[in-house]
Amino acid sequence: MNALVSILVPIYNVEKYIDRCVRSLFEQTYGNIEYVFIDDCSLDNSMNILMNISKEYPERYGSMKVLFHSKNVGIAQTRNELLKEAKGEYCIFIDSDDYVELNAIEILYNKACETGAEIIRYNYYVNNENGNYEVVTHEPMQNKQQLLEKAISSLSGVDAMWKLFVKRNLYDRNSLQFEDGINACEDYIMSIKLFYYSNLTVDISNVLYYYTVIGNSYSYTKNYELFLVDRIKAIGAVKTFLELNDIWQTYKKALYARIIMCKQTYLINKDYID
């Protein structure tokens, strides 16, 4: 039997989008999947929709676990709990306002087996102002240093958890957890750690994921002031990580580049801050 794959889904106020997300997950061509959903105190009908849809897929129903928070804790702690619950050999985070191609897990698992990669990176679709989806392709990286430089310096493009299919042991053997209390740019910190510790990261050209910009379910990331604070915290966390692993001198220019871009973004958007 093929290895177990864990699909990890944080849920918060996504009643407009969760139907298509869950159906795309339950209709995967890959068979051996466990689903872990955590509701971070949604204020809408998201969880009722999830439970109703799950009954339409009896072959998947027994492979799902649903947890509920008693209070809203944010995306970082929710991701940590999802990882803790995951039992699969491989895992992937799916945002509950997004959806995936029906053969996504099959393609990713086969590529991981074929290459021995601990991380698979893939391309995606993103919706534009008209609601249509356009392809976004990542730049293939030639080696780990190039990948880390890109991940550290860029404000977008390589750091979202939903862009990575990861071997579960990579988290475990390096005791990796999301930085509790940083609920924007938590992906940025974790992706850098994953790339650093990975023995092999492979890029594939397949376009597998539909990213919904307008659906961004965690309202925390819509508050620009809070988002800016967490960006600063994330940069500090990455700097500490680079120093602890004696690679600060190698990557400090990349981090400075991100700092400059963050400052530019602040100047452009400063009118949003009271």
C-alpha cells in the first residue's frame, strides 16, 4: 500500500469557499489519505458545511479528524496542532478558502518516491481582479543556497506552506514548530527552516493549487498594523535562526533585502495605519 499522506486544513470563517475546498480533497485520486481539520472558532457556517459534505463521501469519512478550539488562537498555534495530529509519512497544508487539482496528491507522492525528495515545490493558480485564475510559476532553484537566498529575501513567492509537500520526518527530527504568537509570516519562518534542513528539495512544473486571494480567511492578516508587527517579528526570528546555525554571514544580504522591501511596503501603505 502507498504511504499515508496527511492533509492539514485550518478553518476560520470560510463558508463561501469551504465546499469546493473539501470536495477537491475528498475526490483525490490518491487513496491513502488522512484529513485533519481544526476549526479556530469560526463565526459562520463553515463547520456545518464541512460536516454535511463529508457525509457524501463515506469512503473518506472514516479517515477524517475534526477538532474544535474553545477560543480563537490564531494560525500559528493551529498549524502546530495540525502537525501534532498528523500521522502520515508526508503532509501538506491546504488553506480552506483554496482548492487543488484532483490528482495533486498522487502527483506529489509519486514524485517524492521517484526522487527521494523531502520537499516538493509546485506551481499554482491565483485569482485576479475579475475572479479568473492565472498560472503562477516558481523559479526553479539550482541548489539549497539559491533557494534559501530567495526564500529569505522575497516578500512572496516561496514561503507559503500550501506551496510545499513535505516529508513528515523533516519536522520531527528537527523539532520544528511554528512560532506561537506570530500569525502573519509564520510560513516565512517555517519554510526557511524546512529548506535549510531538507536533504533534497525538488521543483516540479505541475500546476496543482488554486490560491484565492480574496478569500483570505484569517482576518488577522487583513489588519495591516498587526501584519506589519508580525513581519518585523518574523524577520527577527529568521535572523536568530541564521545566527544559531552559523550562516548569518552567508545570508545577511538576503535578509537585508527583505527588510528594505518591507520598509518600502510600509511607506506605500502607511496611510492604512492610524
